[in-house]
Amino acid sequence: MDLRKLKTLIDLVAESDIAELEVTEGESKVRIVKSSGVPQNQLVMMPPQGMTQHYAAP
């Protein structure tokens, strides 16, 4: 795949709502993935905490 065709594909993905494009041409295979630029939130599991008891003041 020549450089001009690759640049055209990159521009098409950048200007569209497509998030990912994969093209196979002969033995060549190109995959273009658009990055959102916003980092994904990571889910972190915290270990369970013990129960705390609160007592009223006398």
C-alpha cells in the first residue's frame, strides 16, 4: 500500500465518526484506530474495610 493511500485512509478516519478501520489489500494489512484523547477511567477495586461503630457522646 503506498503512502498516499495510507494518508488518505488516516484523513478519512480522522474526519469521520469511525473509531477503527482495518483494510487488507493483497498481503498488506493496515489497521487505524482513532484515539479519543481523553484517558479512560480505570476501575480500582479496594479491599473491604472493617465495620466501624460510632457512639453518641454522653
